[in-house]
Amino acid sequence: MQRIATRVFVCASVIFGVLGILVVLTQPDDNALLSKLLMVDVFVILPSFALSVARKYLSDKPQSRL
């Protein structure tokens, strides 16, 4: 069950990132370019963080704790 939930979490994270980038890029041009780039950056960082956390639960090998 945990494996299924983790896979759903991974898919949701990827979809969140893709949809977020599409929303930012399709907004009207009244926003500055820097503002759009910062928002795209958020929609790249959040899913990548979520995927790195999910990788911990999907890997078969136990990971060492520091």
C-alpha cells in the first residue's frame, strides 16, 4: 500500500510541476520576465524536492542516516 501511495505522490508532484509551469507561461504579459522565471523556478523546485523524498520510499536498499 505504501508503494502505491508513493507512486501516486510522484505522479501528483510531476503533474503539479507541469501544470504550474504551463499556468505561469500562459499568463498575460503584464508580469515581468523575472517574476515569471521565479514562479517557474518554484514549480521546478517543489516537485523535485517531493520526488527526492519519494525516492527514499521507493528504493529497495535501505539508506544510511547521517
